[in-house]
Amino acid sequence: MGTENIEKSNYQNSSPKTNDEVATIPLTIDENNVLEGAREVLKVIRPTWNDDNIKFKLFTDGITNKLVGCFHTDSKSSSPDSQQTTDIAKMSTTVPEDVVLVRVYGNKTDLLIDRKAETRNIQMLHSHGFAPCLYAIFRNGLAYEYVPGVTLTSETVAEPQVWSLIARHMADMHKIQIDCGSDDQPMLWGKVQQFLDILPETYSDSRIDERVKANFLPIRQFKDEFAALYKHLAALNSPIVFCHNDLLLGNVIYEKSTDRITFIDYEYAGQNFQAFDIGNHFTEFAGVDVIDYRHYPSKEFQLKWLRSYLEVYLGPEKCVTERDVNVLYVQTNKFALASHFLWTVWALIQAEHSTIDFDFVTFAQTRYNEYKARKDTFLALTYE
């Protein structure tokens, strides 16, 4: 790939580059036979690779899609056990120069995600140095460049060297100017309404249906709840910027050797409220597989993070004041409520359609309980 030795300043702040041509492959990969499907993709985008010398590594930590890393060796070798590790860097003592990631979309995720917009976003962000190179798209997935580094944990995301890089990187991304035409509205309202409209009235699995009905509001009341929340949030006048919208720990890659942060997986990226992107990221400090909201950042931590962010977002010509930081602090925590609401409804939809082995109802309940626990406190916050 050649990205390992690129200096951070060149990677993040270079002038926009011409997008590489993206192959369009008329292929649907069976999510139960991802490796064979990946071989078909590689025949198109890596035609010189000897089929006998291709190795694969399945990732095991995704809850939406299936992801496999593919690389070529000089000697014939069997594929390693796909459950050994989720870290591609450990597939070999030396990370291969060219690793391709093949992502197969989860069942029915086209109900949730605009795949054409996702492709446009990746190409646009890659041209600005913010996303991996996209190699190919196929009917139910895409192939793209592997970014070296490690995903974060609830502990590492709070390390000073790491969080400050994330804050500055997010600020740089939020400064990107894109031409949205007439569609320059924040995605939050439309996306939540889209999710609510396809939320099942009754689940095909009776056990799931019983759990949902026992723990969540009926759809009509869910819609009313969000409408009231959105009215409060929209009045805060948070700037509309280009957001990632899904900065969970697994979507932030840190490469220690080059001291670089990269965001990946732009499925939900688009114009949105600045404070949503930050608040959503803060909620993700709690983790995914084991969610612990004791990791939600303290006010002291947030004020430092937000000041670092604003120093880049506002630029050197603007002195960041205490009020600037406090205003963003209030907005961020209020929008964290919208994050909990969005992913609650998302998980309830996944509980009906996803074939991935994950307890989406428990995930939804955890997010919803945190929403209810924080709602009154966060909505009561005022600018100091």
C-alpha cells in the first residue's frame, strides 16, 4: 500500500489527489462463503496474485458487516485460523505491503444505509487524505485499502497522545467544504425518521418480540419522543459540517510509529450537526461488546478535548475562549442523547434482520437506558 511511511502532515493535509479508478464488479458474495467471494474480487483488482499464495484473515469484531483481509505471499501457504486474532498486523511478522480489505454488507443493511452516498463519501474523503483508497464495489460490498495500526479500546481512546490526535483530526474533517447542492440539511432528522419508519411492529422471532415490547416505547411514542428532543437540539444552532457520524472505537485507527489517526467506515457519513459527531464519539468510549458508561468522559476531560478541537476548527487567527469551549460542551452532551436514540432504533431494526451473532436487543436496551438516565441532566445544561 505504501502508506506505512507517509508522514502525518503529508497524509492528512496534502492537496486533494485524483481518485483512483474504482472497479465495478457484477458480483454478490454469499455472506456464509466470504473467502471464495473475496477471491473473485481479487481476480479483478489484483490479477497478478497467484491464487495459491493468497492468505485471508477474517475479522470477528464487526456487528454490521463481514470483513476479510487479503494479502499475497511469495510461497504457497494455507490460510491461518480465522479466529486467531482480529489484528491484521499479526497475520505476519511483517505487515505485507499490499493488504486488501473486502467488506460484505450485512443482511438488509441497504434498508439503513445509502450505499451510493457511502461510495461517494469514501472517494471524496480519500481525495482529501481522510479515507483509505477504494478499489472496487460489488453488489453487496466493497474492497478498499488496509490502513496499518490498531483500533482503540476504552482505555487507549482516553490517552493524551491519542485523544488529542482524534480531536484535531475530527476538526480537520469538519472543515472540509463539499458541494451538497440543495441537500445541505443535517442528516440526523431524516435518518432517525427513516429508521423509525422501518422499525418492526412485530418481530418474526417471538422471543425478541416479547423482549422489545416489554422494554421499549411503542413506535408512535418513540416518534414523539424524538421529535421533542430534536426540537430542543435544533435550537442550539450547532454548525452543520461534514461528519463521520459513527466514530465508535473500531472505526478509529491509531498507528503509533507514525503517530497518525485514521477514521474508517463511512457508511453514515454526511452533513450533520458538529456536536453530534463529537457527542457520538464520546458515547462510544463505553465500548461495544462490553458497554460500560463509567468510561463516558468527565467534564474535565471533555473541556480539554473540546479546546484542542476548537484550536484547529477555528484556526490560528481565532483565540479560543472559555465560553467557546463551554458552549460546545453543552451542545455535545445534549447531542449525545441523539446518538443514544439513533443507535437504539438502529439496533432494534438489526434485531429483526441481521444474521450476525450479536444480541442487538440487549445493545438497544443498554443505549436506551443510558438515554433515559442522562436525559434530564443533559437537557438542563446551560452555557456558563
